[in-house]
Amino acid sequence: MMVVVEYLYEDMERLTGLSKRKIIEGLTELGAPTEEEQEHEKLITELTPNRPDWFSMEGLARTLKCYYSGKMTAYTSAKSDYKVSVDSSVRKIRPYTVCAVVKELVFSEQRIRDMILLQEKLLATLGRRVKKFGIGVYPLEAVAFPIKYITMR
């Protein structure tokens, strides 16, 4: 199953600082064939599902910057006081749970659409249509901690 990522060239240029030719050539050389759709000024990249970090424009941009500069972007994380407890009833259904709080993101309508498309691509490929895992994204101000993860009958 191929995964297709579509994005506006100007958005990718903003993230990478690269010309359209460099973006297309770089991604194609990396095994992610990319074409231009001139009518809407879009770039379309086809992927195999073995690189889920490329399922979004941001993941592709990060890879391109590393490819051309030789420098990998570092991510940081910190411990917090947010607590999530997993009830034993969940163990047979979903034996692992991962949670993260991401701050300082600014969402536009387009970024929300992109986030939903990324979730759908991850669920359809790696999640085997939600049989292996689920994904949820929630506004932090709407979440009351501690969270208790339980099964519902």
C-alpha cells in the first residue's frame, strides 16, 4: 500500500529553504518519488509505509534538511507531573500506551487537516486499520489529569 503526501510547494520551501528542483530531486534520490502538480502548485510524494516519519510534510522537510546539510534536528523532552494510569482491563486489548504533551503549537485549519490526514495514514498502515493501535489528539486545556485509561463495555 503506497502512502501519498500532498503539500504546497511554498509550505515546503518555507520549512526547508530549498528550491522546488532541490526538493523534488532530493526526495526522489531518497526513494520518495516526487512530482509537481503545476495547476495547484502542489508537490506529490509517494511513499512505501516503511517510513512513517515521512507521512507528513514536516517529516519530509526534516529529512531533506538533514540530507542536504548532514545535520540531524535534535528533539528534546522533559519529565512532567502529568499522570496517566492504565487499568489492567486494557492489557489484553492494548498492552502498551504512550502519551505526550506537546506545547507551543499554533493550529490553523490547514494544520488541523494535515494532522487528521497524518493520523489516518498511520492508522491505515502501521495501525492496520486501528487493530494494532489508536491515536487521539486533544487540546491540553480540555484534559483533566490524572487520566485513567480503561476499557468500556
